[in-house]
Amino acid sequence: MKLCGHSVSPYCERVIIALDIKGALDQVEIDGVPGGFKSEQHFGYHPMGKIPFLIKDDGTSITEGQVIAEYLDRVLDGPDLTPHDFEAATQARLIARVLDLYYAEALKPYGRVAFGGEATEEELERAKTEDIPKAFDYLEKYLGGGKRAVGDDWTLADTALISHLYWYGALRVRFGLDDFSRWPKLDAYWNNVKDTDIVTRSFDRVKTSYDKFFGGNG
């Protein structure tokens, strides 16, 4: 199987984090986009021309980072990242959903500026004072309060959190966004995981990927 995408995308990096936790990085080839970005071949694998996508051994593809991570969690050996307990599994999926639908959307104005685009002062102020705090309030409600996002073991909720929080950390320093002290469970979670080998390797991958495509300052 081949995972197509780059760690600069949090949706791709969450899949790589999942592979790392499962000890399966050597079981899936990780590469760029066949034929080049937005090529005919790219659209053949992903109708929206986005990353990541997984090319299976039979030549068919799976799109969407969270779905790819769930698929690989089922088919590859290694620790299960989807809790066996139904309630815990639901909690993990909900955390990933909150991040993708609300947090990522709230951060977009700062992301546009960071990647060379534009955002109005009003958009940036609303994101900083309203949208991002609301997203973190939502996330805080469902974080488990243990060593990891759900309980004390790694789950797919952690892969989503780690991949997204790299960018919050980078943008927080650059734009003076709030730290996590307003959200006790999120703050405790980050203090528990930030120095783990999983997070260190992930952040190294993202920084390397950003430097490759955008020339540093990531």
C-alpha cells in the first residue's frame, strides 16, 4: 500500500502518526502525489484533488485522513487505536470530528496568512477571540482527562490532536494566540504528550515537510 501526501498536511500526518504508534511505518510506502499535484492521475485517485489518499494493493484508493487511519488500524498489526469499548470509541471519533469541523475551520484565517494568503483584521480578531476559544471549549468537554485523549492509551483521537496542535503551536508563537491554560484538560493533555517520542518524531516530520515546500519558518 502507498500513502500519498505530505506531513505538512495534518490530515496526512495523522495517518503517519497512527502508523508510528502501531510500529507499522515499514508496512506502508509514504510518497508524494503520483503524476504531480492536481494532475489527471491525482484526480483519478482523489476526485477533489486533495491529500492524503491511500492506494491499496489492488490499485483502488481510499481518501480522507481519518478514514484512512481507521482503515489501517483495522488491517495492520500493532496496538489497536480504536478502543474496544464502544463509549470510548465514540469519544475518540467525536474528538477527531470536533478538531476537523470546528478547530480547523476556526484556525483558517491564521493559516491563510501563514501560507502567504490574506485575512482581514476582523477575521483574525474573530478567530482569536471567538472561534478558536469556542472550538477549544467544545474539545475540552470531551477530552478524557487521562494521560491520553481517551483514557491512558493512544487512540486515533491522539493522532488527530497531535497533527493539528503542531500548527496551533506554530501560529500561537507567531500571532500571539492564547496558550492552553484556559482549558485545564487540554493543558494537562499537552503536558503529558508533548515530550513523547511520538510527538517529537511527528513535529520533526512536519517541520521538515514545511521547510521542503515553503522554505523554513514553520
